[in-house]
Amino acid sequence: FFVAVSVYGGIPAFSVVHAVLTLMGLSINAFDYNCHVDLIKLLKQEGELFRLRKARQKMSELFPLTEEIWLDWLKDEIRLTEEEPNREKVYELFERAVKDYICPDIWLEYAQYSIGGMGSPGGIDRVRSIFERAVTAVGLHMTKGQMVWEAYREFENAILSTVQPPPGRIPSREEQEMLKTQLERIHTLFRRQLAIPLMDMEGTYAEYEEWSEHGVPETVVHQYKKAVQQMEKCKPFEEALVMHFAKYDVHSFSVMFLNDVDRFCERCCCFDRQLKFKDLVLSTHERAVRNCPWTMGLWKSYLLALERHGADHQTVSDVFEKALNAGFIQATDYVEIWQAYLDYLRRRVDFSKESSKELEELRAAFSRSLDYMKHDVEERFGESGDPSCIIMQIWARIEALHCKNMQKARELWDSIMTKGNAKYANMWLEYYNLERSYGDSIHCRKALHRAVQCTSDYPEHVCEVLLSFERVEGSLEDWDFAVQKTETRLNRINEQRAKAAEKEANLARQEDERAEQRRKAKVEKKAQKKVQKGTRAGEKRKAEQDDYQDEWNEDAGPKRHRGNADQPTDEYMETETGLFGKATPPGYKPAPPATKKAPQGAAASAPSAHRQNEDNPELRNDNSSVFVSNLAYTLEEPEAKLRTLFETCGPIKQIRPIFTGKGSFRGYGYIQFESPVSVPEALKLDRRDVEGRPVFVSPCVDKNKNPDFKVFKYNTMMEKHKIFISGLPFSCTKEQLAEISKNHGTVKEVRLVTYRSGKPKGLAYVEFADETQASQAVLKMDGIEVEGNKISVAISNPPRRNTIDKPGSSRPTGDAMPRQVYGARGKGRTQLSMLPRSLHRQSVPAGKVENGSAADGEPASAAGNAAGEPKQLSNSDFAKMLLNM
């Protein structure tokens, strides 16, 4: 802070703090674009021109500067370099500026500045050269190109005025030639400009008519008319483009630019391969890395372009060093740029010589890359970016193949295995293949024995490779030893897996027990609250009834049983609380039987009609029905649309879409056909798209009778013949995945995992004929790219699904309550019916006695039991039962 105060001593306190924060940001990240811009603004505000020059210089080395920054810098430098010898520095600065951006204003400033030096030797030719470059670069700019053309003509008109002789003097032949040449230059400029569609072409044409002594030639008029027509076609698009980009702020431009970086990289690579012009290709790559220094793909393409066009070694090395300092955003980018540079160095080596300068440089670069990954990259990102040690594998392969130095290759592979790769089968097989190709059988055997001992992901495959090797090259003793070692290892692995599975099962069981305990506690708490609430309500009701008991008895007295002779003398009256045999409070007027409350929404609504159909079992036939779900809640006229979809399967008897009490569609329903033969055809329409969503079609099964029925059963065991793939692009289809997988075995089934809306999750299961093919597929397919996505492949081992508290769960519990069946009301808030449970029975045929004595003088209960029917209760029985509750 004190250093900043000493440097910015004359700056106000707020600006000093801002400057300190800006410098701190640049010290942390030199590629922070906004910090550079803020620092330049601060220095310009305080007039620190020399420090401002250094700040601009530093920023221009890392980024292309904007038009405003360049123009400010150029104008400041022009003021600082008024003397003639310093004009070359400004010319160099202009050359750097026009390379950064194609900007008409910068070119116009450049040309006007060059006019100031036209008095020096060769000055006029230099001005003309700059103007020609300007009209070539920006002369086609529809809105600003005209300014460059007009400046060019004004310059030539100024030259014309100097070559014209004074009035009254006859020019010499030489002066006549110079005058004629200058006039032709101006004519040519008019003709060239009028052939290009630019704004305000009419003014230029009128100026040419006035300037030309012999009028405008017909060829120029024809070209001018064509240019005007073309300009009129382009003008609406130009205006729309300006209005479109005026809506975006800087952040939006940044997002749009970042989204197109990958496409820009592809175009650069294509541009590099197709064009053979060295200067054009290299300058394009240089501008690309200056605009997007954080994009590793552009630097990699730049290195390849330099090598392809024969750039010297120092230039390539300098570009690579700049790439290392570009501030990539992920560790793997550094691995790839190092690989590109090492590939370049390897192509420079002549391996026919035992030792050379290029070979030593290659080895030194490999060593430096490993140190760079270990220190610089790992400290910054917390990882090396090369967990599989790809760079070391390439180095080992070069030593074995080109240098015939297997000892060095083995040392490198020992180092690779010590970095946590010894447990992976694919790493050991890679080393084994290297020994198989360039080593000897002794080291091959040693590598496989170490692999059997250390591999933990796919030990079966490594054991199989060892036995195959001994079948071909081993003796009987080697074979016996290999069999013994593989069997011992596999037995130990199986024991470990069994223990792990048992531990996992115990953990799952403990989790289930804890979940069951939580469920029980929740149920008990809910029941306790319910009992407490019922007790309070009962006490309140009893107190009210006791208060009015005496008054009611006094009023009723001996007239209590007064009524018609037909009525039973034991009859009890029903109170508001629905109890029989209790005293009724004063003022109670029982509602007449015909005035019972009608159900809400009884205006013959569609949902009510469908509910009536649901509650009538005689109207349903599950054997000829299917269940349709996953439909959109906003589906209009679901019955008509379902009929259109399923009418091709067979004659439809009825369609029952399910609605809520308010009449909104629930997203599912039932289709009942005339014949069960139509059901298999309807099931074939499963996952058919209905207004953008896959419709689920399944058999119609009563879950009350078949609670364990499931259309899709979730497997929780390891499936060794099936692989699980993640990271797939959403555009990947089953056919593409089957095509990729069939190279590794016989594919029995491919299943893509999707959301209920039908959108893919990027996951899939592929089933092979046996475990060996699945293991091979995992080894070969893991890490490959599919449409630019790096996929992960593993043996299918689904996690245990927790079925606690889920409706329809078939997992047995200790005190599971019986399945509850809801009536026509559905699942109400209280789950209570206002009618006693004993009254829920079929109507009794005429001639049978209810709530009285049997015909033969037997008790009613005995008569009922003898007939095999439920016990019939009298009013007294009801009163006793309810009073004892």
C-alpha cells in the first residue's frame, strides 16, 4: 500500500485505493482484462503518460486492444513524438493497431498521419501505399468506407494542385505528363468507389459529374446503377444488424463470443489445412490467440501451423512459452498443449543416430513437462490434469520403439504405477503390450504376475490374460504356478467382495430399521394427536349433553315413546352427533329423509360420471383394459385424443380419463376394449409421443389384489453381463449405441434412460451375452468420445432402492397395516365415514326380519348365523355398542 502511495502520490485517496486493488488483481492474474482497462483509465485520468504507455504496452502484449484504446494511445504518442526522427515509432504503433482490428477509423487516422510526412523522401509513395492498403481493408465498409475513399481523393486532389502550372504559363511536356497521370488517378478513384455499394453514393456520383469535364462514361454509369441496387438490398439488413447489436450489453457479447469459440477453433483448423499461404495463415492464427488467449485449441492449432509452414525452431518455442503463460482454465489444457509441443519435438529427431541434440532436447522437454505438471499445474488446480500419466506413457513408448531403450521405458512405467495406477487393469495391460512388443517374455510374465497381485477393478480379466500367456509360452511349472496364483487371488477377491456385500447389506438393513423406527414414531405421534383431539371433542360433547339431559327428560317424560303403532317400541332417536340412544339437545330438528345433502358438483359433470363408472365394478373388465399415464395435465379433450391413439388396436368399449374433484385432468386414465385380444396391441404403443410427452401404457391390474405387481422391476444386484454408460450426448440414439457396443461382443439389449417427459438423461444400459464381453466393453469403451462427449463405462451395479413409506411397496414390515381401500369419496381429510361400519352391507331380501326378533322366536343373532349371514343387531345392541366406545 505504501509503495502504491509513493507511486501515485498525487492521486486522491479513493483513486489510490482503486489503483492498489487493480494492481493486486493483476499480480494475482495477469490475464484479468478488466484490471488492465481500469489501470489504463486511472493513469489517463491522472495524466501519467509514461506509466500509461507501459500499461498499454503490457496490455497489448496479452490482448488485442479496442478501437477506443488504440485511438487514445495513438493520439497520445503523436503528441509526444513531434520530432521527425520519432515518426517511425508511431508508424510501428499504427501497424500493430491495424493488425488487431479491421477498423476504418484507425486506418483513416493512419493515412492522415502519414500525410504529415509526405515531404520526406518517398513520402508521397508511402502515403499512397497506406491509402491503398486502407481501401483494400475497409473500403467495402458500407457505412464508414466512404470516409477513406474521400480522404484518398482529397490527397490526390492536393497533389494535382501542386503539379498544375500557374495561369498564363504553358506547361512543359513533363508537366503535361504529370498532370495527365494525376487526373487519371483521380478518375480511377471515382470509378472504383462508384462500383462499390456504399452509403451516400448519390453525393459521390454528383461530385464526379461536376468534377469531370467530359461527363461520366457509360461504363461507370452502368456500374454505379448496379452498386446502388445492391446497396438498396443490403441497406435493410445493415440497419437491422445495427439495431440488433444495440440491444446487447458487454456481458451478452461476451457470452455470445464464448459460445462460438469452439466453432472458431474448428474453422481455424480447416482454414489451416486448406490454405497454403503462409503469411495469411500465420497472421490469422496470431490474431486468434491474441483474441482468445485462454483457448488451448487455438494455441495447439497455431503450433501445428508454424510447423506445417516451416517456421524456425525458436519461433515455435517462443509461441509455446506464450501458450504456457496464457492462463488456461483447466488442468487438462496444459496436458494437451504439452503433448502438442512434445509431438513437434519428436518429429524433429532423427532416430537413426544414437545421440543427437534434438533427442536430448526432447528428453529434457519430457522431464520439464513432468515437473511443470507436478508443481505449477497441481499447485494451481489441485490436480495434475494427467492422472493416467499419458505424457509418461508416450515417453516410454518413444524410448522403447525409437531408442530401443527398454530399461528407461520400464523405469517410466514403474513411476506410473507408483502414482496410484497399479490397481487398474487397463494400465497393466498397456504395460504388458509394451513388453510384448519391444521387451521379452520374462518381463511380460513379471508384469502379468504383478498385475494379478495388484489389480482390484477387473482381476478376472488380468488372470485370464496371464493364463492365455502361459498357454502359449509357459512351461508346465509356469502354468501350475499361474493357475495357483490366479485361483488364490480370485478366492481372496471373492471373499473381499462377499464381506463388502455383507457390510453393505448390514448398512442397508440398519438404514431400513432406522427408517422403520422413524415411520413408527411418526405413526404413533399422529395417532396420539388424533386420540388427544378426539378426547377433547368427546369431553366437550358429553358436557353439553349432560347440561340438557334433565330438561329433555322433563319435557319428554312418559311421552318419550309416543308414536305410531307400527313403529318399534324400542326405537331410539338420532341426534346431530349421529349417536343412537342419547338425549337430543333442545331445538334439534331432524332433517326429512328427502332433503339429504346432494354431492357437490352434481350437475352431471364429466368427472362425476367417470367416478361413477369407477365405482361400478360390473362396468369394468381389467382383462380387456390398459392403464395409460404420464399424460400432460393440460391435455384438452383427453378422451377424444386417447380414442384416436388406441382405436387402431381394436374396438373400444369405454375410455375413463380420471379427473380431480374440481374437474381438472389428473394425467392418467383407463382404456377398456371389447376384447382382451386388443390389449397386447395397445401395449405396443408404450412410450408413444402424445403432444411432446411419452405416454406410458401398462396392463390394468388391481393393486389391492396384486400389490406386488410391477411393470418395471428395479434390480438392486450387480449385473456382470450388463454395463452402465454415463456422459452420453442427449442426441445419442439406441442404434448408435448398439453400433458402438457390438464391436466388443454380442449386444442383447440397449436401454436409454429418460425423464418422464421423454428427454434423455445421458445414461444407458447395454446388456451383453456374458460377463467376459461386458468386461471387455468396459476396458475398451471407458473414456472414449461420442459426439464430443467423454463417456464413463462401468459394470451395472444399481444402488439399493429405499421402499420405505412408498405406496405399493412389497417389502414386508413387522407391523404393516392392511391395505386401505377408499370409497367413492376418495381419500378424504379425516378418512372417516359418517355411517357406522356395521351398516355397510348388501340390502336384505324381503321377508327377513331386521333389528327385531326372528320369525321362529329365535334370537336374531342365532337366526343370522344359521343362515350364514352377518349378525343382525337390534337398536338396543347398537346403543350398548356405542355407549361402550
